[in-house]
Amino acid sequence: MQPMETEDMQDLRKLFRIICSIALGATVFVASAETSTLQAAYKEFFPIGAAIATEKNGFDSLTRYPPELLAEFSSLVAENCMKPGEIEPAEGKFAWTNPDRIVAYAKEHGMLMRGHTLVWHNQSAQWMFSATGSADEKRAKTRDRLKTYIGAVVGRYRNDVYCWDVVNEAVKDDWDAGKWPSIYRENSPWFAAYGNASYIQDAFDFAREASPDAKLFYNDYGLCGASKRARTIEMIKTLKLKDHGLTGVGIQGHWNLSWPPVSEIQVTIDAFAALGLEVQITELDIDCYGNTPSEKGIPYAQVEDALAKRYAEIFACFRKNSGKITGVTFWGVADDHTWLDHFWLGVWHEGRTRKNWPLLFAEDGSKKKAYRAVVDFKENR
Ligand code: G3I
């Protein structure tokens, strides 16, 4: 008969069993858990985010998408409800409900929260620019309102939002090059109310004051175009924005199947990193039509392979630059809700749809070929 094992021997055997099972179990569990989501596949590189819609009597991402789909992401941003005119539609009257919902969801699920956006020429409320009097009086009043508004919004989410798009799209586009003498979008109501671009410096100062540790970004589109990139770098240098708290640049990433070439994405990342700034991709989606003038929809099957190939090359570039890139956010979760269904050839078509397929998840939430192309990368084996 086997001698009764001493207690120590029994403990040793139990310990040995636990170590074995952990070693065995952990590998399997971790392995499958590790690579089973987008964010897990990119944990070593950068957070992966998604824009969340909370439309009034419209689309609501937090109720539409199952938790396991939202769990593919490690960061959230509001598609619309944290914009100036949405969050403070009237002076002193704040619409906190939906911003609070997204912030609470992120917190509850251990996700990061980006803030989009404090100062923009679009979706801002008229009361912010309604000051009258001399140019100096108008600027002073607008400045006071900007300070109070940013103090209230950034202050409220000081412990929740780790990164703000402080100013969005303040540099003029190539097609406006001859329209205004300066490098700025001079038809911005902020530029008009101030009479110059110093509102940009104020916005960063006020945001830094309200949230001393937050990352503060300038966010824009078309930055992979040489001249817009040059104007943006000139703005950062001329306004000495780093002295006002600027820590990074958001490359929106509203791209298509061929533009911009990966080489231009690399040049753009390097250009801003060379200024000692972080770079984030803040609104990524791939327009499957590009500049096709046709109003007629194209079937997804026609672009499935091209989209997967495009996302594969883009994310290979992002992984290569993971030291410079500190976050990649998709401008939506799945193809059932994307602004690109209503926006084509530079025009917003209210109430009309031309179905687009810009994201990694299909309309039913299933993983597209593009999803596999992004997560099944060699370094991940
Ligand atoms: O909420 C109202 C709804 O009550 C009304 O019934 C409906 C019809 O008029 O309009 C709804 O507002 C729409 C809002 O999205 C919410 O869906 C606005 O018309 C529409 O213009 C607005 O579009 C947003 C657009 O910014 C505004 O410029 C898009 O959803 C949003 O994806 C888009 O996001 C911008 C980024 O903030 C900055 N970079 C470019 C990006 C794409 O344009």
C-alpha cells in the first residue's frame, strides 16, 4: 500500500498540479483571449478606439451594439454629442446626458476616453459668437465665453478624458488657398469673432488650465497633403502652440482605397513627430468610392478584397510607427452607421444614402475580411 503521503508532500503535489494547469491553462486561455479582439491584438502597439453615436431620436451605438462588439475597442470618443453646439446649445445650458453616458460606459469597461472637440467652425452654437460692440469688445466677450465653456466641459471630465481635440480644422484647405491671406480658415466664426487666430492659443491655454495632465491635440483632415501639412506645421510654430500646451496632432484619416499612399502617411507621421509631438489617427475610415462621381451604390463584394488589402498596408505602417502613434480611432463601430453613407463628393446629402463600407465590422456586426487583415499580422503569431 502506498505510504500515506505527508501533508508537505501532498501540498507539494497540489502546488505542482496548479503550476502545470496554470502553465497549460494560461497559455491556452491567454492565447485565445489575447488574440481574440482588435484591441488585444494591438495591446503592445497603441489603443484602438471607436466613435460612438448618441443621436437624438436616432442611432445610439451604446444600445445598438452588443458589449462583446464594443469590447473590440479600448477607447471611445463621441461622434457628435461633445461638440460645442451640442454640449452647450445655449449659454450656461449644458446637455450632459449623452456625454455622461459615453464617459460612464468607458469607465465601467476600463476603456480610455477621447474628447472631441472643444473648438470647431462646425456644430458650434451661435450664442458663442453673438457678442456686439467694437472689434476689441467682441473679441474680449468671445474670449470670456470660450474660457467659461472650456472650463466647464474640460473641468467636468477632468478625471475621465485623457486626450482632447482642443481645436479642429482651423487651417485652410488647398481649395481655399487663394481665398484668404493667412494660412487659417478665416471663415471660421471663431476667427471672425477674434479677428485673428489667437483663439487657437487661448483654447489650448484654457484647456491646459482646466485639465493640467490631459493630452491636448490639434486635429485635422487632409494632413497627408504636402501643402496642408506645411500650413499646419507653420501654425504650430508661428503660434508657439507647444508653449500653450499642445502635445499632439490628430490625423483624422478619412482616406480611401488609394489615397493617401502609405509613403505620404509615413512622411506625415514623421513630420509631426519631428516637432516632438505625439501623433494619433483620430477618425479612421476608408471610403470605398473615392472620387467616383456615381450616385449609384456599389456592392460590398466588389470592394471586399481591395478594402482588406488597404487596411493591411495602413496598419502595417501604424505598427511600424507605434512609438510615434499613441492611438488609432475608427470613425464608427460598424458599417450600419457611418457618416460616409450621407457624404460624397464633398457634399452632405441630408436624408439620402449611398451605402459605403468603410469600417472593419459589417452591418450585422460580423468581422469583415478587412478585420482579419488588420489582426492577423505576422508579428502576432
Ligand atoms: O441630430 C440631428 C437630428 O435631430 C436631425 O433629425 C437630423 C436631420 O437633420 O440631423 C441630426 O444632426 C446630424 C448630426 O450629424 C447627428 O447625426 C447633422 O445633421 C449632421 O450634419 C451631423 O453630421 C456629423 C458631421 O460631423 C457634422 O459636420 C457626422 O455625424 C459626424 O460623423 C461628422 O464628424 C466629423 C468630425 O466631427 C470632424 N471631422 C470630420 C468628420 C466627418 O464629417
